[in-house]
Amino acid sequence: MFDWLRQSLASGPKVPPGEVLLRLVIAFALGLVVAAVYRQSRPKETIAPTFPTTLVLLAILIAMVTQVIGDNVARAFSLVGALSIVRFRTVVRDTQDTAYVIFAVVIGMAVGANDLLVAVAGIGVVGVASFFLRLGKESDEWHDVDSRLSLRVGVGHDPQTLFQTVFGKYLQRHEILSVATARQGIAIELNYKVRLRDPAAPTELVKELNQIEGVQSVELRRQEEESL
């Protein structure tokens, strides 16, 4: 009755079950470290709530995939074909986020292949590099760079009149880049290229815009971060 199960276990990679579980636990632990490095190296306002969790799960899943493949080339091609069916609709807004996705994938592969030296050394080097690059980028001089301002307002409001006073108070200049409908046509989403006045007050700008009646969401992002 259980012959198929015994055959499946016998045909799998020759790794003891305890070691398989240990590798997955290590992948989970190192995935948490990857997520911690990400949180510490990125501005808090740009972090999507689910992204750090995704990094942890990626490390575990890739460790699983690596152990399933083992040294079997045919199985590797089969898995590539199966996984290529999956389509992801969420767009990663920042190229640095993509780098951290690759980071989690490589850590998972290293743990799954039982190469902990590469995993631990990689986390150390990437963590130090992220820390120093963050120090080099930290600056409060918002008025020296262009920023991307995204606003969502109800369809019954005139954006030109709605934002005129606040824009004049906080912005040196602004240029509208795109206009689109949102929430099935009951809202309008506007994207501006803006330059803040000196002294810059990005928090105050977002706060005042958010308090305007009809405004549903506000996001201010430095354009230099998007172009990396």
C-alpha cells in the first residue's frame, strides 16, 4: 500500500531528513537576517509592509528547491519549466528592492546546497556594504534633488485649485507627469515632479496635503532613489 511512498523517498536526494529540516531552519534564520539588513538600509517610508516577510519566505523556498534539484539536471529543467508558469503582477518600485530579492534567493541556494560559508560571508559583506552606502546617501537636503509626488483625489475635486496654496508654500517648482483614474474610476491619481523649497520640509508637505478634503493618499519619494 505504501510502496509508492517508499519509492519516492528512495529516489529523492540522499540527505537525511534531520539535515533537510536543519537546512530549512537555517534558511529561515538567515532569511530573518536578510530582512533585518533590508529594514536597516532602506528609508522606513519606502518599505512595503509585506516585503521583509517575502524575503524570509524566499530564502526558505529557494533552500527547498535547491534540495529538491540536488545534482539532477533533468529535475532542474523540469522545475524551471514549472515555475515559469507563475506570473507576478506586483511591480518592484525600487531597483534596490530587486537586489534584496536576489540576495534572499542566493542565501537560500547556498543553504540548500549546504554551503553555509558562502551564505554567512555573503550576509556579512552585503550587510556592511549596505550600511556604508546608506551612510553615503543620508541627507536632509531635499531641496537639492527632484522628488516624485503622487496624489490620489476624489473625482469631484479640482486638483489645480486643491493644491495651489500648499504647492506655493513648499515647492520651488512642480511639473505634472501623469494623470490616471484609480479605484474603478472614483478617484484620480496624479504624479508630479517637484523640487522642495529651502529649508525643505517633506514631512510637513505630506501632512498638509493629507489634511486637504478630498485627498485620499499622498506619497513623496526622492527621484534619485528611483533612478539607481
